[in-house]
Amino acid sequence: MCGIVAYIGHRQAYPVIVKGLKRLEYRGYDSAGVALLNHGVKLYKKKGKVAALEETTLGKDLDGHIGIGHTRWATHGEPSDRNAHPHLSANGKLAMIHNGIIENYALLKQELIKKGYRFHSDTDTEVLLNFIEDIQENNGSTLEEALRIALKRVVGAYVIVLIDKDNPDTLIAARKGSPLVIGIGKGEHFLASDASPIVEYTKEVVYVNDYEIAIIKPDELILKNLGNERQTPFIQKLDLELAAIEKGGYDHFMLKEIFEQPSTIYDCLRGRLDVIQGTITMSGIRNNMDKIKNANRILIVACGTSWHAGLIAEYVIEELCRIPVEVEYASEFRYRNPIIHKGDMIIAISQSGETADTLVALENAKEQGAVILGVVNVVGSSIARLSHAGAYTHAGPEIGVASTKAFTAQLTVLTMVALMIAKERNTITRDRYLHLLNELNEVPEKVKKALEAAEHIQKLALKYKDVSDALYLGRGYNFPVALEGALKLKEISYIHAEGYPAAEMKHGPIALVDESLPVVFVATRDTYHEKIISNIQEIKARKGKVIAVITEGDEIITAMADDVLPVPEADELIAPIISTIPLQLLSYYIGVAKGYDVDKPRNLAKSVTVE
């Protein structure tokens, strides 16, 4: 949520910033703005999309080689022109953009009002900016010094970038709890919330750490901590191609990312899974295996779709490794004062690696002696750096707000981790281990086969696009798949949908069933197959409409269901990776049929970096 782009160098800043803001649109936002420095601060901002900002700036003076831009996701203050970023300081010399939340802004605001400051927005950002200005003017400080003093008083999360009329060759930025990456060019620097706005200009980047301040000139980057001590920037090479963040001929990023899954799962397995040798090689796990395999308990912490991946991992890890597992919503876990012992292991799952609740939960658990294992997609992200061990999912950038390829990559990584631990603990037979390695190896081809049903699912979407509610049911490994399917439908089509264990149907949800309610069963062939058939019969007896995800060749359920979505046969531990594919397609095509922007669902952001 929220997006930051800034530039300093020999190019005109405005085109670079606006193009970058468009690349960050997937993060979710309600307004956009830009400030340029050229004989003073030129400020343009507008409620709505970046296109509305561009329209506002037509014919305006956009000259300037230094500038900052922002897409805002409202926290303090409604979406409006005046609450959009950037904000100007009271003296008009400073402009600032900010991601995050300043929790003690009300106290700071009262201090400033007593000093005569007036505010033109409802944002915490304007409060912080004027607090910095007040320190600068009253203490005779440089902007860098004033920022450092201010941040020692601030409670909350932030990435901020400042420009100063009196220092027209300098950007100043700071970070705590929200992502910031700096791209290094020849005589120029690029700043952004992630690498997507930077990749076409440079492959050399620095990921700014918490509590660091960056002083940036066209040909110089200085990093300092809040104690004013110089830090050595760690320059990394971007493993990202421009084509990965473009649609590539697809109508939407979501559809592109659904169809990328055979290759993203293959990339996830590549170099790790060796069927011939019967091995899995994941150095981040292997190097910490003594602590991991001897864990007394595993806590999986995640949010949203990643939480569903964690539920499936709970089933897999307990089955294969015989270690007790609990799955927690990070937003609840961080406030619940949980009991954590030395020897416990926390697995944190996050596509972005920046999810605010997950980060705070990990910090608390780490302080209590837990081993932290991160499963993330974004290299250099905060969770990756906080973890003792972990594995990247290698799914590539996921632009669609609703997670698809990141989910299946998470399941793939978590299954490999479980197999590695099980082998070390001798809780799996050699034959079972090799069988599951072969099953994993075949997943990319089976997902490719499942995607061949896209045209059929598109037609099916037209049949169900006008329903008001849907129920998703599954048992065992397929229960979390039902939860994920329901979430996707809610996110993309705004149809109310709920996921339940099929065995819980008679404890409430069955009261909703009538001829107008579609009930989606995740009913691939597994240990619970006969039970799920009975559940389907109970729905049909009450005239419910049944859509069933089934294993190819399942004639029993085909004869019972109104519509079936066949997928290739797979071991029940592996099947969730494949059975989720038709549910992704169904939600996508229903959303499109209803005329919605499936890449950017209303009110949602790709990465929730604030509470």
C-alpha cells in the first residue's frame, strides 16, 4: 500500500516519477502527487488515479531534475486532493512524501498548534513534516540533523523522502518498517518502494535498513544511522527483467500470473529438487537444519493468502515431520502475548516480505529466543533480513493484488522444507520420500494441464456471475484450498463467499443452502473422498448447485455435480497446488464478466505495510 518514487540526476524528474508511480499502481491507492524542485517547490496532486494527476499537470511547468512522487492509500484523512502527498511545510521550503503511520502524531500536532502552526490536511504526514521544520528553525539545525532529532521522537512506521528549496541538489530519505530501495545510476539515483520503477534504469540497488537515513546527491549516496554514524551501503544486483512487470499480451496481470504458474513453480524447484539423486538442496534451510529439525514446536505466522498456505503446511509438516504446528494470524499473534519458548521455530510467510503485522510478530518472537524461518518472494525484503534462515519462492514480481502464483510457490517451498525436515528426523520412509519428490517434480506439467480448462471455466463464469453468495467446502488438505477459493472470489468479484470444512457444513452453513446458492466442493481423490461424496449428496438433496473440483476420471462426482472442474491426479499432499488453479480462474473470469478491475480490487492493497 502506498507507493514512493523519487529521482535526482541529469534526466527530467517528472517523466521518471510518473512512469514509476504507474508501475506501483498494483500496491493500491486513492490519490497521487508529485513535487519538483526548480527555483522553489512545484507541487501537483490529485485524488484518483495517476492518469488524473497527469491530466492536472497538462500545460504546467514540469521542469526539474529532482523530484518526489507518491500514491496514497488513505489512513489518516479521507481520500482527497488536500490529503494527497506530497505535503509542504509551513514555510513552503520543504516537501515530503511518507509511507506508514505516525502513531503519536496527535501529541506532536498539539505541540505544533500551540506554537502557531496551522494544518491544511488531516494527515499524520503533514504533522511530521512541520515537526521537522520546527526543529530545523528553532535549533538552527541542518535538515539532516532536524530529521534525525524528529525521528527519535516519532512512534510508528515510516519511509519518508524530503526535498528542500535551500538544498536543490539533495534528497533525504529515512526508513523504519516500510520498504525503500535506492537505484544507483551514473550521476543519478532512483528511489522507490520496490524495484519495479527502477529496473529499466539500473540493476544496482541498495536496500535501506530500518533506522537509516540516506543523503542522496546525483553522484553520491551516504547512509547514516540515527546516531549519525556512517554505514556502508551494500550494493546488490537486481534479478528482475522489465518484461516481468509488463502484461505481455494478457488482458490483466492476474491472468498472466495465473498462466505463469507452470514456469514459476518450475523455477521454485529448479536447482533444488533432484529426482535422480533423490535430494532437495536449500542452503538457507540446510545451514540451520540442527535447530530446525530439533524444534519443539512450529508456529506459522502469516496474513491473507499466505495464512492459507500456512494451514496447508500445518497438515504437511505434522504428517511428514511429526512436529506440532500452530498457524496464527500475524495481526492477532503480535498482540496476544503468546507463549514462546527457546527451541520453538517461527515460519513467517509473506509474498512481499514487508507485511507489517508479520514483521512485528517476528521481532517479538525473535526477542524471546525463537528461530525465525522466512518464506518470502521479494529479495532483500525486511522479513528476509530479519530471519535466521529461509527460502525465497522465486515467483517473480506479482503485480495483481490478489495473490496467485505466489501462493502456489509458497506451497511448493513449504512442501520441500517439510520433506527436508522429515528426512533428517527419519519420520518418512525412503519410498514415500522418493514418491513425493516425483510428485513435486510433476507439478509444473500438471498445472499446465489444469490451465487447459480456462475456456470452459470462462463459460462457467457467465453462468454464476450474478449470484450473491457462494459456499466453498473441502476436507483435509483441501479445506484450506476452499478457504483460498472463497477469498479469491470475494477479492475479485465482490461476491460474498465463505470457506468451511465440509464436515462442519451441518453445524450452520447448510442452513443457507437452496436452489440459488452455488456450493463449490474441492473434492479431489484423497483419504476423505467417500466422505466428501456424502456431503455433496446432502447439498443436492436440498437443491443446492454443486461445482466440484475433481480428479480427472471421477465419474461418481461428475454424475452428481452440476458442473465439474477436473484436474490431474496427484498425491493428496501435493494436490492443493494443482486444485487451486481452477478456483483462481473461476474468480478471475467472474470478476471480468462483472466488469471489475481484477488487478486492482477496490479498497485492497498488495502489501499491507501499515496496521
